[in-house]
Amino acid sequence: DPTVISHVRLHNLSPSLLSYYRQPVIIHQGHMQWLFDHTGRRYLDMFGGIVTVSIGHCHPKVTEAAHRQMSRLWHTTNIYLHPQIHEYTERLLATLPSHLQVVHLVNSGSEANDLAVMLARLSTGNFDIVSLRNCYHGMGPNCMALTAHNTWKFNVPHMFGVHHAMNPDPYRGLWGGSACRDSAAQTTRQCDCQPGQCDAAQKYADQLAETLRYSCPKGRVAALFAESIQGVGGTVQFPKGYMKKAEALIRDHGGILVMDEVQTGFGRTGEHFWGFEAHGVKPDIVTMAKGIGNGFPLAAVVTTKEVSARMSEALHFNTYGGGPISSAVGIAVLDALEEDGCQEVARRTGARLLSGLAALRDKHGCVGDVRGKGLMLGVELVEDRETRAPLAAAAVADVWEHTKDCGLLIGKGGHFGNVLRIKPPMCITEADVDFTVQVLDEAFAKHLP
Ligand code: PMP
């Protein structure tokens, strides 16, 4: 219906919803990597509803599974059980290391991280939580305090017992680290040290040790939270070896490790099914959301028997968590991920996209850094490559609007809002990759010559 825009009561919606495109984009339909607006115009969705549509919009397999379940049983609450929850938790656990044996099903990433905070506190008997600056762990009452990202601008005082450690960011941080990374990462950052001898991971780990020493001495810390690759923060990859050192430090201080896989899970990084596998760490808790349900509200906290043991002491209630429809959707998503070879698509198309973006960096001075893995990529735009001064918001918006006008939807993020985020459904083709690179090339040439 082309008249729909006039019917939309924009003033009835939260003002925070309207801060993206200059004119609201109204999406009526989706199919795999494609979205269609109210005029029928087609867009290539290279952001997947913020890294959420993992296997494709209205994927037939998932749609069919949801329909089937909807006509059978919608809801029970967790007073009763139903067969789908058992099948789903078994299937989910099969994707994870064997020490993770208990699944708590919830509805969003924020709920998952809030529950993870509670579990960490209950299981360790400690209160303090450490997260990394520039992280995003959600907007729930607990995880909002962990979130240390600039998108969260409200002047709410930080919650007692939450500490933010220095972010191990090779591009914006004090030290590099790309020399230690895979050469496939193709980032521009060069350290002063010799390849293979970069000690950025150690320097950042020393900063974490310092935070632990002064802010939450031994016996007080419950957990360290980290994303495998920071998502909202602008696709920030930590120097190789950092997470393993961080894991050792947190354990030594009596805390546990929580890996937030809300964006990096379900094969998105191409290399592994879970982002934390690339770090070689053994998390006590893994939180997941977004891609888990391909857009359907579903999220999970997966942990060990020991960590969840104290949950039996009291009722922890979640009306919708683990319902029949979300469980059926979760099963169908796991099936489709495997049948469609999504992780392989992420690896293959992601590598092509990364090299296409690296070529844009060589061509356009406005591209400061290109980074990421699989279909979790970031392009950091700068005023000046030498100083790395972030590109001003208005100029970023010009690029963003240009891409939309060409039928390409991408995301943005980073502390300064200057990182283009490309994280599409894992069903894109080589032609979609080439179109994305071509549109960005034109946008940079036109707006940032
Ligand atoms: N963790 C990460 C890494 C996220 O990116 C997000 C959402 N952007 C969340 C947690 C919170 O998820 P939700 O919006 O589903 O509450």
C-alpha cells in the first residue's frame, strides 16, 4: 500500500526509533537477503535486521516450522513441558563444548545477559562484574551497566560493582596487535614491533590486571563479560592471545568467564560456529540471541551444571522463554544453517567481501581500517588516515543515505558512529558482494573524494 507512510503515527513511537535514516524506511516484505518497501522497491539487506536474520528473511523452512507449531500449540509457560524444548536444547548443546550442559531459554540478548550476571553472582558468591569499554551487552537492568558503548548516552549513574577495563582495540587503542593477527584480517594497523613479536595482547591484559587489582580485589569479582568480536562497538577484534590471558586473570581472581555470542554465534564468523572458539577459551557461560531465531524472539544462556546449580533454590520465571513456537523455530534455524551450508557461505562470501573492501581502502583515503571475519565486517571511516580522526557524523550519514538510495542497506556503529557494519543474512551470493563493494566505491567517490 503506497499510502502507508501517511498512516504511520511517527509521534506515537519512541523517538529513539527514528534516529537512523533521514526519512523512515518502511519495510513491508522480506525474502532471504531481500527487503521490499511500501512502494515495492527492493533492497539488498547487508545488515540482517542488526545481525539477526542469520539464514534469510522468511526462510521457507523456518516459516513452515513456525506455522506447523502455531497450529498445534502456542504457549504453556514453564509450568509444563513440551517436546520441542527437549529436542531444541539437545540440538543446541550439540553445537557447544561438552562442559556446557545446561540451557536457560529466554527471549532477547538483554535478558540472556541479565540472567548471566545473576548466575555469575550466585555461583561464585561474588558481586563485581568486569566488562570491556566499548562493549554492548544490552539494555536490561544488569547488562545496561555492563554496556560501555557510546550509543548509550543517558546520564544514568553507573551501577555499583561494575567495572570497565581498557578495551583491547588494535585500531583505536593505545597499542596495535594486527601484526599478531591472521594476515587474512588485512587490517591497516601496524605496530612498532616485529611481526610475531607484538605484545599488545600482554599490554592490554596488564591493564585488565590493573583494573582487577584496584577495583575488585581477589574474592570479589564474579565474572568477566566479553564479546568474541565487538559488534555495536564497530567490529573490534582483540589482539590474538588477549582473551586467553584475560580468562586466566579472571579465574585467578575468583571469577568466571562469560562470552557474549549474541552477534558472533551460529557460524557468522565463518571460521567457527562460535566466535569464542577462535580465542581458545573455555567459557563458563555463553549467551546467545539474534541469529539464534532468525528474527523470532529467542535467546539462551548456556552454562555448566555447577554454575546453574543454585537456580534450583528459587523460582526463576520467564513466561515466554523456551515456548513451543520459539523452540520449533530454533530447531528449524539449526537445520537450515546446516542444510544451506551457512557457515561456509559466511566464510566464502566474507573473504571476497573483505578483499573487496580492502581494495576500497587502498583506493579511498576516507577508509581508515577494514576488519572482521566471515560475514561480520567493519569499515572504519576517517577524516585523515594518519591521525585516524573519525569521520564526522554528517559525512557518514551521506554515505549511508547514498547506499540506501542505491538499494543497499548496511549498518553503522563504533564509538564515534563512523564504522560501517556489514553483517548480512548468511545466504548472500558473490554477486551481492560485488554489488555492495561497487555501491560503497561510488558512495566514497561521490561524498568523500
Ligand atoms: N549483546 C550483544 C553483543 C548485542 O549486540 C546485543 C544487541 N545489539 C545485545 C547483547 C542485546 O540484545 P537484545 O537487543 O536482543 O536485547
